[in-house]
Amino acid sequence: MPDTLEDFRAEIAEWIAENLPGELRGQPRNEDTICWGGRNWKFRSEAQKDWLERCHARGLTCPRWPVDYGGGGMSRDEEKTLRAEMARAGAPSPLDSFGIWMLGPALLKFGTDEQKAEHLPEITAGRIRWCQGYSEPGAGSDLANVQTRAEDMGDHWLVNGQKIWTSYADKADKIFALVRTDRDAPKHLGISFMLIDMETPGVTTRPIRLISGASPFCETFFDNVKVPKEGAIVGEMNRGWDVAKYLLTHEREMIGGGSGGLTTGATLSEMIGDMDMVAGADPVIRAQAMELEVDSLAFGLTMERYKDMAESGAGVGHASAMLKYYGTELNKRRQEIIMSARGSEALDWGEGLAAPWLRSKANSIEGGTSEVMLDIISKRVLELPSK
């Protein structure tokens, strides 16, 4: 290992320069360039496949995870340095995954050694793609009201129910879901965190078409789905709410920080594709653009500060609601400015700007609505009195 952080910086910069395929350098981040991985994933190019394999071999798909599970075993400072050098080189993320952003951290904290050994290496290598089964038609922001049930049938669980807004369920290999295993327990109890293979008989999905024309969300149905008991439940049975709360902090940080549909990390000129379009825009739009860039930088530093706090053991806790809310509003502002800068041209579907603008409207709903986030901030962060 390098002796100093600067030695690490020089080493990783050299590695990126030698291993990053030229055609991937500086490419925009969108659904056509993201690598999700999974059993049925089809690489966009040989370069994308090579980049994933090279990064995985170096432990860069999950830099902070233990080496035993395919991670890089890096310190927080090394991870920050890696991301800075990746950005400097215009290198894309080798792998994006709900397994990386949400399930992995939950398994590292609550999973058994056997569950970690089974699932984490598959995630870091991009061999398994996960989706999240939380929301239901009657359990959105009131997540503890989940009604999907799992009945103990001796050697297996029998799962029945429905999930909604399940992102990419039609493309996922497995799902981590909240199911009710004790219907007589109080609302927040009696819920378990269960892992289910999407190829199990009785699991079906149906895409939900959005105003953007895309279908990242699905309805997911469980009809007498038999789930083997061994390794199915993460954490304690009937205490899945503990796992759910921990995972939700990671989801809100992810949504607020730029993953899973947001693009707060890119500059406006990169997203519009032409800096002159911003420079030549109306003075009001130029002022809004510059203000947004400053706010984006400040938000990025705030995210880093909270990540450092989490690393020190202080945790993020309810502040994740603040990060999610502000990151959401930042992205919506960004999309509005892009549309304003392009003017009527932005409405041309072929320009590729209208779809992200429409998609950004969902950011204030997914992961907890903005209204709920503001309620959490007022009560739990600012500790304001209730009426």
C-alpha cells in the first residue's frame, strides 16, 4: 500500500490513465451510459465491459468495502481521492447498483457472515442486480403500514402481496423487501427484511409509464411465492424496521447526492452540451445558472462533511432528510434552468432534455416526499414544537 495519501493519488491517477478506455472518457451520465450489471445485463460496448472488469479486479466498484467481498478496503480519505481522480480523468462509474447504494451497507451492518459471503461479492462484481420492495399502494410515506405478508410454512415462507414504484423491478435479479411476518404485532413491529429471487414462480412485474415516456418504476406482485428460509431474513425476524430505517438513510443520501436519477454532480454546460448556450442566455438565466453552480458546490461539500461524520461514528440520522430534500430541489432547479436556456428547442424530444426535466418531478416523491422530509427536518433536526 502507498505510504501517503499523495502516493496513493499518484498511483491511482496512473492506474486510471492506463486502464480507462478512451471512448468512455468524458461521456455524459445517462441511461444509455450507466452500467447496472446483473444476470441479463447487455454491455453497451466492449469498453464498458472492460472498464467494469478492470475496476472490479482493483476493488474500485465498492472502494470502502472489505477486500474479502471484492471491495477495495480503502479509507475514507482514499475513497475521496479516488473519486477526485476519477472526475479529473472524466472516468464514468464502472457500476451503479441498488446493491451498492442500499443493500450492501445494510448487509454489512445486519447480515450474517454467510449472507455477506453469498451476496456482497456478487454485488461488487456486477453479477446480480437488486431492486427495492418497500412502497405499497397503501404504504408509501407511511411505510410501516406494509401489508405484503410472509407466512411460516415450516421449511419456507409463503409471500403474498404487492409492491409499487419498484425501480427497475422488470430488470432486477433479486429484491430486498419489507414483509409482515407477524400481523398481530404493533405497526412498526412484526415486519421482516427479506431477500427474494425475482425468478421465483409467482413473482411478476408490470412497468408504470411516466410522463417522461420512460418506465423506471414497476408494480411488483407476489402470488404464493415460496421463499426458502435459509438466509432469507436480514437481521432479526420481526425487527426489519431497524434494517429499513438504516437503509432509508442511505437511499435519501443517494437520491440527494446525485445517484439513482439525479445529476447534481455535472455542470450545466456538460448537461446542456454547450457552454455558449448558458453564456448567451438571458441575464436572469445566467445569474440563476451561476447561483446554482455555487449552491451545487456548497451542497457537495456538505455531503462530504456528513460522510465524514458518518465515518467517525457520529452517523447521519435524520439529517439524511435534509440532504435528500435539498438535493432534490437542487436537481429540479437545474433541470428548469436547462430548459429555460434552451428555450423552445428543449421541447424537441430528440434533444434529450425534456425527458430528464419531466423525470426530475418524481425526485420530490421517491425516497419520501418533500413534505415528509420537511416534517422530519422540523421535528427531528430543528426540534421545533408541534402545533
